[in-house]
Amino acid sequence: MRYGIISDIHANLPALERALEELDKLSVDFYLCLGDIVGYGAWPNECCRIVQQLKCLCVRGNHDEAAVTVGKERWFTSGARACIVWTREVLTAANSAFLRMLPPVREVVGVTICHGSVPDQDFYTTTPEDAMLSLRATKTALTFIGHTHYAEWYALRPGARLPAHVPLPQGGRVELQAGVKYLINPGSVGQPRDGNPLGSVAVYDSDKQVVQIHRFEYDIERTQQKMREVGLPAPMADRLSLGI
């Protein structure tokens, strides 16, 4: 079975469309979505609709929750807050209901999926110490997380105090070993922040026990133009060109 792993779409329709084209070429059978379908971008309804049409299991991201929970945005930066308030105003009732019913954590075929971490969807996993929170909290050997918009992985080997940490800003391959616990971030489809503006997805081959992170080009200028047209904060659009 080949799973397409998508995360942090952030209402970026051109990026999502290209991500799915890439994953289709890679013969994906099923999708796992790690949350933050909406927020920042100008196509929240379109992205919600597409994700719902996929053969996909999805968890809730912090922006997904904020889009349907008044007051959650108070923890956001001013730019992110403006984006999520706009998102809340334009979301259809059906898409709001879809986001509201998403769980924070799911387990499927021996894999755990969540957003920021297993214990807390809002938590930023950026160090080996951070990674231990999720590695301790799950019984599965493989967990996928998002939220940081960084493509990277952590591997906890038997007897080790902390996991190894490998950033993959250009993409790369992880060969899963028996007895090792993995925490893997596929990076962001719609707003990468690891210094590479290319979108990012992953494919998990459960038969070969391999995870491959792929980077892909998309029409960044189209995304930026649409964000400006609907009045979203300019810095949220500008950062897409820089991958920050």
C-alpha cells in the first residue's frame, strides 16, 4: 500500500493541485492529511472540498480549529489572525462542519497521524527533545506530524536517550528499520518554511517500509496574486517566494 502524506495546505489551491498531480504520478493508493487545510491562503472552501473528495483520513490542525472556534485566533500573530478571521467569514456551513468534526489524532494500519504532536496539536516539534513527547505518547513505530512546515525526520533507536534528527529541505528517502521508532514531518504543501519555497509531500510505502519526501514546483505568483486580491496581509503572500 502506498500512502500520500499531505500537511499544511493552508488554503493554497495551486499548491494542492500540483501536490495531488505529483502523488498521482507516484501511484498513491490512499491519503493521510495531517491538518491545517485552511488558514493563510485564499481558497479555503476549494481545498476543503478537494480533501473531502480524496480517499483520505485527516486530522485537525490548529488553523482548522481556529477557523471554526471564535477566540482561538488570539494566540496567532497579527497576520495569521487576520487570515483566519477572513477564512471564518468565507467558509461554507458544510466546510465548517467538516473541519469541526476532525479529530486531533488518528491511528491507521500501525501508523499514527497528528498535527503538532501526539499530545498537543499546537505544539511545535523542532528538536529531538520535542520529538520525545510524541515518541513516548504513541505505541506505533511510525508517526507523521506537521505544523512546523519543515520536511524532516526523527529516529529513536533502542537504548538511545534522544532520537537522531535529519532535516530534508531538498527532499529525501527514509528506510524504516525494525525496532526503531520514527517521527516524520512531510513538510508543507502550501507554505514551506524550511528555506525551500517548493511544496512538499511524502509517500509511505508500507510494503517496502520506505518514506520518500518529494518537493514540487507550483505557481507561487498565482497564489500571491489571489491572496492580495481578497485582501489578505501582504507579508503572508510575500513569504511564499522565500520558503519562510
